[in-house]
Amino acid sequence: MSAPLLQVRNVARYYSMRRGLLGRPVDVRAVDGVSLTVERGKTLGVVGESGSGKSTTGRLALGLEKPDAGDVLFQGSALPALGTAEWRKVRARMQMIYQDPLGALDRRLSILEQVREPYDVHGIGAAKERDALAVKLLQSVGLRADQGERYPHELSGGQRQRAVIARALATKPDLLVCDEPVSALDVSIQAQVINLLVDIQQELGLGLLFISHDLKVIRQVSHRVAVMYLGRIVEEGEADLLLSTPAHPYTEALVSAAPVPGRRARPRIVLQGDPPNPAARPSGCAFHPRCHAARERCKVESPALLPLPDGRLTACHVAHDQANFLKAAS
């Protein structure tokens, strides 16, 4: 049996910050023991509030940042050291699509020059043929050849994001990490870009790590979903199961806030307060100060991410107690 395309195993990333001008440095746990798996041809959606560690997880998965703990495997092998020739060779097969397409592009270069750049950097194709390869790639994502002569500010947001996708595909990657790739676009343009990514995945068999705070988008593109809260995964499972019958109270609150066309609206669960300070995590379950179902145990004992009978993974004492009760009753 072949190894998964991407394995993120118990990775952690801490940043040091000071409390006040003369305060002592403290560690901020941006990512705290996260494990993920992306299979070839499948999409793992990662969802959570701003500051939950989604983007940092994506950067760790690509080797753009070195984890303080844990490791990342690509097709069964550990990622080479950052900045080495071996790392650059592997990185050609792992690409990222950023949230802001205008920020991801160089405003001083034409679109064609920027799509051609990966061919030059990695020595793909004959030099005299690279412009033609870049034009063909632009056309494959729905852009015309003449639009390649324009500069980023001369294109619409959707056209710029298509150019970013074209550049990411230049090296024929096996994995795309998409970090909020449609959040800066109008709704109609979002649908076009999402459909483009789905079509590309089906055609090329890419694995996608799709990061978003928008459950409507996650529902549309994902085969599996991982829900993050304060640097940790609190629930993971098949997309249809997790989004239709969430087990973790945090997932339940997220799903209740996302209307689904053609379905009866769930009673809205309004979370109280803001996410806790990552530099001062609450004791026990980090979600308990905002959780409507929290018990005394939740305040003192941090729940492990364990399987439920339906196969999903959930880090919640209440969900596991309910599952054990139903199992005993049957």
C-alpha cells in the first residue's frame, strides 16, 4: 500500500512574544500537536476562526516554516531541510495558492513573465519554448494569451487568482495548499475559481489542503474536514458526516451559522466571548469558557482527539460520554 501524499504528524509551532514593553517573553502556541493526512486526488478542508492556526499549519505542511516539534512527510519521506537543493526539488511538487492574489503577484512584472518564472527556476522545457508553455497554461485556467501581457493591476480579482493558480501549476505539482483562495473575491467569482480547482483536481489527480473559514466553500470542495480551534484539531471526519451531524460543540456552532440552501435552518448557537489568548490557554479544554455543554471535567482535563463509533475523530469529553452511554444502552 502506497504512503499518503502528505502526512503532518504531531507538528507544533511556537512563537515568542512579550507581555508589555518590559515583560518576560512567553510562547504563543500557534499550532499545538496537529496531525493531518492528505491523499492523492482528495481534498482535506481545514476550517476554524481567525487565529486558530490554519495558515500556519499550511506553511508547516509545505516546509515554509520549521516545526518546533513533530514532522512532515511527503509521499512517505521527511521533508528536506529548508532552503537546500533537495528541499527546492520537493517544493516543486508542492505549491501554495495565497489568499490575496494581488499581494501574491509582482506588480512590476507581466502575468506571462510570472507564469514563466517557475519554468526558468526549475529548468522546465527549452528556454525558447517557455513563453509558449506559459501561454498554454494561462489558457488552461481560462485566461487569454493577450491577458498574459498585462500587469496584475490591469486584471480583475478573479483573473489575478487564475494567474496565481496557473503559476502554481507550472511545475506540475502533486499537492496544492490553498490558503483562503477565494475569500477576497466576489461570490460569483468565488464559484468560478472553486469550479476551476475542482476541475483541475479531477484532471490531474492533485491532493488539496484547502484552508478556509467559510463552511459553504469547505462543504463544496472537501472530501474530509478538520476543524481547528486555538492551534489544535477538535474534530475530523468525512465531510458529509461532520457537517450534517457535528459532534463537537464548536463544530456545531460553526455549522449552525452556515445556512444550507434547501435545508431547514439549524437553531443558531451563538458563541459567547472571543477566542482565548493563545499565550494563556485555559486549563482543561480550551473551548470550555465558550461551550454551552461544558462540565466540570472540561475545565480541568484536556480531551484527547479520539475516534467515535462512526469513525470521526473528536476531542470532546461530552461527545465521548454520550457515545459511550448510547453504546452501553444498546
